[in-house]
Amino acid sequence: MEVSEAVFEQMVADALDSIPEYLGRRMENVAVTVRDWPTRRQLAGARGMLLGLYQGVDLTRRSALSYGGTMPDRITIFKEPHQRLARDEVELAALVRKTVIHEVAHHFGISDPRLEELGWA
């Protein structure tokens, strides 16, 4: 399933818009970007397809003394792996939403095991 860059970016934007407003307001110093594929460094030896990646200091580990003046955290959503997994545009949008929510949850300090328990892994 292939879509244009603009359509994919809109899917990511729609997924971010689906996050409840009270949580969205708490997202601090984080940039969300779209890339075609992860770099070797981003893969860091991971097996399988990497759909998204959170890089930064989650909100639960920040303090005024340890986090001031830092670059924004990054959430990267990878377009090509999503397209390879989805059969149609509806499935693609659902997969993008799940990935975005998964990575945003990491920003809030939620671990992969907990996300798996919640059905967002």
C-alpha cells in the first residue's frame, strides 16, 4: 500500500490530533517527524521492522536541574515500513495511529511491556 508523502504526513497529524487535549497540552519539547526508513543508528541492532522511534528524556525523568536548555525530544514515524505492512489505506491509517500513540506514550514514560499489556505495542 503506497500513499504520497502528504497523505502519510496527514495520517500522522490526524493521529496526533486524536490524542486527548489534556494529554496533548502536556507534551513538552518534542518534535514529531516523518522519514522513509530508519537509519542504521536508529535501528541500533533491532530486528524486524521499526515503525516509529522515541528519542529523548521522557517526562517522568525530567527535572528543572537536569533538563534545562536541551534539544527537543524526537518522535520519528517511518513511512516505508508502514506501507509494507498495510493492505489498504484504512489499515495504514490505523497502523500509523497505533504507532504514533505508542511513541507518544514513551514520551510520557510508559514502557514497552506496559504498552503491550494495554494493546499498544
